[in-house]
Amino acid sequence: MSADLIALMPIDRGLTGEGDMAHPEDRGAATCRTESTGAGEIAWITLEHAGKMNAMGSLMIDATSNILANLRDHQTLRVVVISGAGPHAFVGGAFVPELLSFNPEEASEFICRLHALYQALRDFPVPVIARVRGYCLGAGAELAAACDFRIADRSAVFGMPEVRVGMPSLIEAALLPMLVGWGKTREMLLTGASYSASEGREMGFFELVCHEGELDAAVRSRVDQILAGGPQAVRAQKALLRAWEDMRPRDAIESSIEWMARAYETGEPHRRLSAFIRK
């Protein structure tokens, strides 16, 4: 645990969505607790669909979206960690009974709502870490791809099996070339193959893979690294990274210059540089 941990504050966010679009067998949920430290808050989100490998259905989409919306304006929030409940899966894919019930219009509406959730993660003002155990397939792999960091233990299995069930991989699967390159992306999406945690590390999908039983320590270490940075600087850096993805290098460089003045407007450089000199 972080040396400056001062409180652990559970917050009741057992949101389960509005339910208007939910399949009758959908029991998915998402919960969140926040941990208060001397460096700011950490939000721990848990996705759960008992007995269904934490499959992503409408209820889980709505619940997670609501949690992110509630957290977004927390000015003391520093980092978000997303986990799947239990040892067997992060998110094992989309909820198959719901997929089977769709007509074309409903399928399109579902995938748009799923994309909106992943977009909210990418645009979230602080770093988001995917803590991955077990299966991380389809919608789960896209969820992990939308996070800033992917940390897994050796139980992790990831892949994009959609072509094997008659549909292409969509939405945030488009992020995969940035992570694993075009060759591996083609291999993943055109064959539907699954990969081990060590293969995922070699491909660049996971930044870190640890032994089973060491995942919490590995995630905590990355959280502490983030907390060591200036709160406003980390938020600014995430915003810049997100903007750079859609720019040519020349435009990205030019766009970043104004952020230097913005940083000094916060006073954070003076405080931290002064502390550095004193050390």
C-alpha cells in the first residue's frame, strides 16, 4: 500500500443502469470505491457478471458509464483502476444472450453505446489502468485497449474472436494497430486467435505481466508512479497524448507549446521545482 494512505472510503455506486435496454437474463453490474491518499483519490471500479465471465451487457455498460460520469468532476481524483470480479475473467466479451436477441437496428444501437463507454475512458481526465486476470476477449480486449495502461498476471488470455461468431471486430479494435502493429492486428482480427499473457507482453498489448499473486502489487506500483507526478501535469499530459493521436507530428508539436504557459498558470512547476532544488 502507498506510504501516504490515510483513509479507505467505500462509496455506494452499485449502479446497474436504467435497464430499458437490458436483456432479461442480464445481471451485469459495476461498482466503485474511492481510496483517499495524501496525494489524492484513487477510484477502483469492479465489473461483475456472475457466472458469465463478467460479460459486457447493457446493464454493465450503463453502470460503468454512470460511474465515470460521477467521477469525472472529482478534482482530487488521480487515477482509476478497472478490474473484473473474481479470478477467472477481466471481461470475457459481450453478453451473448443479448447479442442473440438483436435485430440490425438494436445491434447498431448497442455497439454505439459500447463505443461511447470506451470513448469516455479514453477521454477521462486522469489515467485509467486495466487490471487484467483471466479472460480478456472481444469487448474486454477493446475495453483494455481504451485504457492508458494494461497490467496483467500470467492467467490472462486475450484476443478478438468476433470473426469466429460471424461478425467483424469493431469500434475500439481500431486502437490495436497503435498497440501491437498492423501485422499482429490483422492476425488477431482475421483469425480470431487468442494469446497468452506473455505473448501479449511481447506484442505490446500489455505493458507489464507479473506472476499470479503479484498483480495487486504491480498495479499499486504503477498507481504510486502516477501519484508521484504533479496532479495538474498528469491531467495535462493525458489530454495532450489523447490529442496527439489524431494529429500529424508537426501539428502535435505546435499544439503542445501553449500548454507550457498553462502549466505555469497552475503554480505547480514553481512548487515542485522549488522542492526539487531543496532536495
